[in-house]
Amino acid sequence: MTIDKKQQGTDLEIILTGRLDTTTAPQLEAELKQSINGVTSLVMDFAGLEYISSAGLRVLLSAQKVMNKQGSMVVRHANETIMEVFEVTGFTDILTVE
């Protein structure tokens, strides 16, 4: 998985490509912990993300909890497979998905 970041002031966009799974979730978690302080708008761009596992969902959930306190988080461009995972797990009720 590759992680690209675009930050303007307190707006942060994280662009993911590849697979967010048990192997790569710690990489995203570390990146978010390092980058999320002071951010009021977090956009997760999943256009290039092919797959997400429960480990990836856990990272998203912890990011959402932080952003609930300091701003907003949006997931964009999730494919059908990832949307199905979000719907089955109830994450569509927790996350803002565009």
C-alpha cells in the first residue's frame, strides 16, 4: 500500500493505493498518529484502494474517534467491494462516506 498526503493548513487529505490489511494497517496508523494533530478536516481518498480488512477498519475507527473531537472525517471514492464491507459491518453509520 502507498500513502500520499496533501496538507493545506488544518486540512489533510490521505490518498491510499493498494490493500489496507493486517500487513499495511500499522503503516497507516503510524502515519495518522504523526499527521492528525491540529487537523480539523481529514479526507481519506480510497480511489486507489482495492481492499480493506478488519485491521484497516480498526484504524479508520480510531481515526474517526479522534476527528470527532477535533473536526470532521470523510471517506471518498470507495469502490463497491469496500462499500459492501462498510455496509455489512455497519461502518456506513459511523463514517461519512461520499
